Amino acid sequence: MPRRKPSLLNDLSTADLKRLLAARERIDVLEEVKSKLVKDLAKVEKELGKLMNNAAKTGSGTGKKVRRKKSTAKRTAAGKMKLEDVIVSVIRKNRSSIAFQELKARILKGKLFKTKSGNFDNVLRRTLSTSKKVKRVGRGIYDVA
């Protein structure tokens, strides 16, 4: 003889069912409010994006021209700095030798070099080991050659 499967509805009291129904109704209301807020947020983000783009195109908005320091580092034909030149400029700004981790942190924090590499550590180590402009002065410590 097959056993009868227990039913959740049979186990719940009328009060429990009323509470579940009230909770479901509140959930529906909150979902509607959430969807409206998401739409409003999308509008705000779109407007912010437009304003940021306009601000970037017009500059600082004060009308004053900003003089920028000329970089002493060499750039490639595309106008991007080579990693080797970025390393040299970071070491020179430090005014003394620098540890590998500190060098890496400054490059990444300052967004000084753009890479698609999944492991920037390896790229940086390879550049440091093959560079003629940078010398190793100690274990994990580098200076300008």
C-alpha cells in the first residue's frame, strides 16, 4: 500500500496561512517599490554619466588652463609610457632605492601603467630583471642604474 505524502497545507493552521498570505502581499508591495527605485536609480546614473562626460570634455569648468608638468619618461609611438620608464620615474620620485612590493603598489595605486596581464607581478619582475635602466641593489630592492 503506497504511503500518503504529507501536505504542507494540511499541517498549517488557518492563522499560519493568514500570516503567510499577509507576508506574501507585503513582499509583492516591496517588489514593486524596489523595481520603481531601480528605474529611478538608472535614470540618475544616466544623468550623472552625461554630466561627467560633459565635465570631462570641458575641463575643470573654471575656464583656467591647467599647466601640467612635462614627463621626463619616454613614450611609445602610441603615446603610452613603457613600463620600464614608469618604473624609473617612480624610483626617482622616491629619491632612493625601493622595494618590489612598494614599487608595485605605487604603480597600481597611481594607475601609472595599463596592462591586460592577469599576473602583473610577473610582468614587473621580468621588466626589472631585463632592464638596463634599473639595477638590483639588494634582495627585492631596486634603484636607477
